[in-house]
Amino acid sequence: MSGRNQTIALLTFLVIVWGINWPLSKIALSYAPPLLFAGIRTVIAGIILIIAALPKWKQLQFRRLWPVYLTSAILSIVFYYGFQTIGLQYVPSGLFSAIVFLQPVLLGIFAWIWLGESMYGLKIFGLLLGFLGVAALSIGGFNGSISPAGVLLALASALSWAFATIYTKRNAARVDMLWMTAMQIMIGGVILLAAGSTMESWSAITWNSAFIVNTLFIAVFVIALGWMVYFKLINEGEAGKVGSFTFLIPLISIGSSVVLLHEQITPNLIVGMLLIVGSIILVNVKPGRSAR
């Protein structure tokens, strides 16, 4: 019972902080170039996690495990955040987020193929229902020109997140999860910061309170604690089921955007909410003995 309550608490925390990340990032991006902003917040998160992991120094085993850390950093941080920040320049944010949150559907399929997790009719229907819910929430983003390059970058972001989650779970027995999270974020952050320093100007950053507070909040709660909680849940539960709860993130994002950015509530918000709730229920329904 306590374990179930802990899982619910961790999922609630994750959905809330990852949901409010979108409007907070949008605010912060008005004061800094995208790659530098991504690199700064990620490096700060990496430093925090490395400090937290220092008591378990012997479990780092960097000389033996550096290929795992590097691969995870490229998939989870460099590709995911890189494709995301660049792609948002080419397509409406609603369309981009709808494609990115195809990730739980991809994760459910990949977990079935590579992790041997169960797949059955209700689960498939629930995953597809969740994607339809995200699409309904993001329907406003389909207005305007649609760039094929932007669509491909959004799909690449979703794919990199799904592959990163599968890769992390497959290597969970080989590495300490805290060090895995710390190293992938730190390595990925350094790569993003180097890319931003090469392609963008540090003088373009406005170091005001809004930028500093948002960046620190995102670094500590969204990235450092968020990724640690995400991979802890992935490691302890079914990847597909945990992934399905990320469909709630656009709901929190839209709600917080209404408050912080004064965005408008539309009827598709209600439709999307119903579809997402239905998705989570279906994905978490325990099948009968014959369902597989």
C-alpha cells in the first residue's frame, strides 16, 4: 500500500513539474537563446545530481560504463532537447507537442518488442486514445504553415525520448540509477552548452530575476528531480504504463499556460481531458489470463 502511494505521489509530482515546464520555458526563452538556455539549465541540474550521487562514488565506474552514460546522454538530453528547441522554430507549438507526446505510444510498443512487456487490445486502444487526447488539446497548433523539417524534428524528439527510456531500462541492472541520471544530464548539458556557445551569443542573455528564477526552478525540479523520478518509476514499473501518464502533461501545461500566459481555454481542452483520462484507465486495466 505504501509502495502504491509512493508511486502515485511520484507520478503526480512528475506530471505537475513537467507540465508547468512548458510555459516556464517559454517565459525564460524570451530572455535567452534556446541552446544556451537548454545547456545552462541542464548543466546546473547535472551538478546537483552529481553532488547527490557522491556518497555512492564507487558505483560510478566511469571507465567501464562511460559508453552507457554517453549513449544515454545523447538520446535523453542532446537529441531530445536539441530537436525540441530547434524544431519549435519551424512548426506551431501545438503541432510539435502533439507529435512529441506520441512518445508514450512509441514507448508502449517498444517496451512490448524489446522489454517483453504485455500487449493486449485494451492497452493498444488506450495508448492510441491518449495520443488522440493530446492531438485534441493541441488542435490549435495545426493552424498556419507546417514545415516538413519541423515535423521530422518533432518525431525525432519523440523517438529519442522513447529509445532513451528503453535503453535506460535495459541497462538498469548494470548501472546505479542515480549515477546514470546524473551523468547523462551532465554530459548532455555540457554538449548543449558547447553547441550554444559556438552557435549563439552569451551577450544575448538577459540576466534578470524572471530568467534566473525560472532557470533554477527548471534545473532543480523539472530536470534534476524530474528525470530522477521518471527513471526510478521506469525501473520499478512497466515502462508503457508509466509512459501513459505523460499524456497528462499537456493538460497541466495548458492549465498553467492559462494562468501564466493568459492563454484561452477551448472546447478541445475538455475533449482532450476525457480522452486522456480514458487512456490512463485502459492502459492500467489488468487483462484477463488469456490476454497477452
